[in-house]
Amino acid sequence: YEFSNGCRAPLWRQALGEICHLVVEPCDGETLYITCSSAGVFLNAGFKQEGDESHYERKSDFYEDLATLLKSRSPHFAENINKQSWDRGLGLCAVPHQ
């Protein structure tokens, strides 16, 4: 669900600076439960059952961005992201500086 402000985290988690929660399944490791927040990106405890708030608990250090977290947890991701050109390989638009 996306809220009108663009966030996907529940409103009570947005009050703590959280923007969204991701589930990433790397091909070379265990499933990663990730929280993206205004303070950075971190692993959380993962979803256990409906109504259980403990899955929001931080289980790692903060990372600067999602790519840095994924590189630290997946050798396959790290190897392949380093081969990519940020302006072409990931489909991101590069704007030349004037």
C-alpha cells in the first residue's frame, strides 16, 4: 500500500522516519528483510505473524543506501553491481553537471 505522501511504511512507523519495508531474496543467501528510513537502510527482524510489532526491530547497523547493504550481504550482488555503469546499467538517468 502506498500512502498519499509516497511512503509505504505504516503511519506509526513513518513517525519514526521509516519510508518502506522490503523483502529481498538474493540468489546466494537468505531472505533479507530491510527497512528504508530517513536515517539510512537496515535489516529488520522480518515478518513473523500478523500484529507482531517485533519484526520492525533493527537487526543490523545502518547503511548509507540499499546498494551498500546488499553488497555487504550478497557477494553475487557486489560482483555484479560493481560491473554496472550507474548511468546506463541500472536504468538511471544521468544528468550532466553544468
